[in-house]
Amino acid sequence: MLPRDLVDEIERELTAARAAVSADRTRIAALEELQVLALMLAATRGRPASPQDLLSAAPTYAERERRRRLLALLR
């Protein structure tokens, strides 16, 4: 069996790596959703969508805030 301090170090690194992967997955899912929204908006407007277009096209305040959070992930 490995000495406990080495095992602890490995476990800390595994925890950190798992957290990073989880954050990356969350970011990827949010960016994919943002991409779909921007593509749909561009298709309906016949031109590239701007961040302002994306926010102003939101049907509710809550959706506008959600889109604002998605855009923050992009920047």
C-alpha cells in the first residue's frame, strides 16, 4: 500500500481534476445552448446575431437574465 501522504496527495489531485472536468462540461453545455439560440436568431432575422439581439429577443426578464449568464461564460 502507498504511504498515506502520497495517497492523500493523489486524492486531492483527483478531486481537483474531477471538479475541473465538471466545470468544463457545464461550460460546454452552456456554450452549445448559446450557439443554438444565436443560430436560430440569425436564421429568423436573416443576419448574424449580436449579443444585444440575443438579449432583446428574450421573451421574459428571467430568460434575458439566463441569456446574460450564458453570454458571460463566453467572455
